[in-house]
Amino acid sequence: MSTGWTREQMAARAAQDIPDGSYVNLGIGIPELVTRFVPAGREFIYHTENGMLGMGPPPEEAERDLDLMNAGKKYVTALPGAAYFHHADSFSMIRGGHIDVCVLGTMQVAANGDIANWSTGAPGAIPAVGGAMDLVQGVKRIYVITQHTTKTGEPKLVETCSYPLTGPGVVSRIFTNLAVVDVTPDGFRVAELAPGVTFEEVQQNTGAPVLPPN
Amino acid sequence: MIDKKYPSVAAAVADIPDGATVMIGGFGASGSPVELIHALIDHGATGLTVINNNTGNGEVGLAALIGNGQVSKMICSFPRSSQSKVFPALYREGRIELEVVPQGTLAERIRAAGAGIPAFYTPTTVGTILAEGKEQRDFNGRAYVLEPWLKADIALIKSEVADPLGNLTFNKTARNFCPLMCMAATTTIVQTKKFVARGGIDPEHVITPGIFVNRIVEVPDPVHEDTLIAEGRSYP
């Protein structure tokens, strides 16, 4: 199987689909890389659900402010024009439909746009939801960046999620190492193939029927 | 003249009873009122229900309160993290109860309590296992679940600046749940880095008005949970 896009290339490709001026919330992991690939001439304003708009890159260790963290509890900076606010205001921005784009990682996405990214549901697992269920219900556009399959080769794009849902029918577009895949009323449809990847490869690695590019 | 200042963290928490519901401000380490939590450990109240976004890290602050066997139930959105060991161990042994609440719903339940709104509808959790057993209703063709307010007997809060009336400001993302919890608790206890005279905070810049605050203790050089963890410290 060809390698397709790297993590960085997946993030760069997702960044291409975020309009100038968007208020953006990024999940932990590959989505965080989006900040490195803002297309020339565009500005995104980053929201972190623990209470800031205008989040900037991580500081040098000597410049750390222990009271300035992101939702992943990593140290960050505040850009000129940033704003701090409490949690109810922060989730009003989310639930009230004021955040334009959220880019999330996932365990599974289904052909109808269902997303499962908070719990395996395994016995003994400690459930931890954080802000994921608020984000998927409230943000205008939900993008997912994920490897197309798990480390053991199981499809992450599936007919029906086997893990407990974070939200039903919320994902609009998926950026994987193999392709850009849209969730349509007819199921998954490839919007773009990564260089060197064939449509057949995408279908073989997907747990549901995939429609070819229009 | 109203002066809500208390002489020490020990005096400020001395009457917290066994079985109390205690909100603790902070998001992970940022904004965690470590000195007040350690005073509560010294005080020794047990059977507590604690409301916080997380369950603490390392063996200091909230994790130490849990590890000391004083907490019977946690209400939080994200009970595990890379450095959280105390809660997961007790939970797996069935020795502590857990109510997981989505972060935005947790914030709004606390805000609603402070605002006198007994319940509200939210789309968060619709179609998931966390909506099971909850009342649902459609508005304009979309489903919502009913969520009740969340009150507490006590709130433990860290502020940056406080005045004798309890007007507060916070520092950066250490604000998080703190202004909401101040509103939702019967008795709000604040540790503040700076204590200033009346008029020392511009009224335009007050984040939490003093009406929501009952007790203030000056802790001029507060320890930070991350610093304690980096030093390998535990409490007591």
C-alpha cells in the first residue's frame, strides 16, 4: 500500500478547507498541526474551550505562564487581540453556533456522519468525555483528521460505529492519509485522493461502501 | 464595614461538614486552589462530593484529597489524564463514585444553579449513551435533553486579586469554572494572590462581583500544582 499523505500533509490539506476569518477549535493530536499550515493570506482565530480566543503557539520553556494552558493542558501563548473568558461563555461560543470549524481526531466515523471519539466502552474503561459532545453538537462544521485505519489495519471509516457515539450525523468531511472523504446523503464519497493512492485502495481500507470522486 | 477576609486557609475551611458538596475551581493545574485543598485535607471532612473538571494530578491538591479517602463521589467531565493515578486506581477498586458530565453541560449546570434556573435544554449528548434516562424534547425540529442545575455547599476558588467585598479578578485561563462556581455555592471561599483595599479593582474590570463571595484568604505566593508534581511532592 502506498503511503499517501503524512500527518503534516493531512493537516495542511485540512487547513485548505478552512475559510479566511474562521473561528476554529482544534482537537488534540494531528488537528493541532493545522496551525502550522494556515494558507497564505488567511487568518484563523483559535478558540480553546478552557477560556481563550486568540490562542498562540507554545512558548519557550523560560517564557511559560503556568496560568496559560490550552484544553489539552499544554502551555500556550496569547496573541495580540486575545480574550479570556469563563467556561459558560466559552461553551456558549460552542453550543451557540459561533465557532465556525472544529477539527477533531477520532476512533471511528460512520457513513452517516456519526462520530465515536470519546470512549471504547470497554468494561473497566474510565469514561472521559471532556468537551467533545458539546463541540460536535454546537460547531457549524465538524472536520475529522485521522489515519484511514487503526495501527492493526482495522478501518476507522465504518458503516456503523461500534464504539459509543460522541454525536450522531455531525461530521461533514474527513482528511485521512489516503484521501479526503465527504459524508454525503449517499454515504462516503471520495473528494480527493492522496498522491499515488488509488480509489480501490481507499475502498479496500474503508468499512463501508465508498463512492468515487464526482 | 464589610470585610470578608479570613486570617488563614485553616480558619476559612474549618466548618466544612462531612458529606458536603464542594466545587473546586480550576482546569487541570491552572486555577487549582492548592492551599485551600490542602487545608481541607488537614481539616479532614469526609464523604465529600467534589465537582471539578478533572480528578487531579500527581499526589497533591485534588488528587491528594481523593487519595486521603475524603471524597466519595466525583462529578467531572474528564476524570483521567496522563498524570492522574489516584482517582483511576480508586475507581477501578469501586471505592469512589463517578458522574461524567460533558464539559459545556457541566459549566452550564453550575451557571444555571447560580442564576436560579433549575434546568435547561441542551443538544449535547443527544443520540449518545450519556442521554439515556434523560427527558428529551424537540424544539424547532431538533432534539434536546433536559439537564438539572448543579449546586454546592462550598466552592474553593483561586483568584488573582480580591478586595474586602469579594470582588475578584482572575489570571488568564485560570479563570475557567471559577466565576460560575462562585455563583453556585452557598459558601464561596477564595484564596487570592493579591488582596487590595476597596477601590483597588476598577469596577469596569471586576470579573466576579463580591455578592458571590463569602470568605477571602490572602495567599500571596501560591504554589502551582504542576510545580509540586515536577518536584515529586505529595501531600500531606
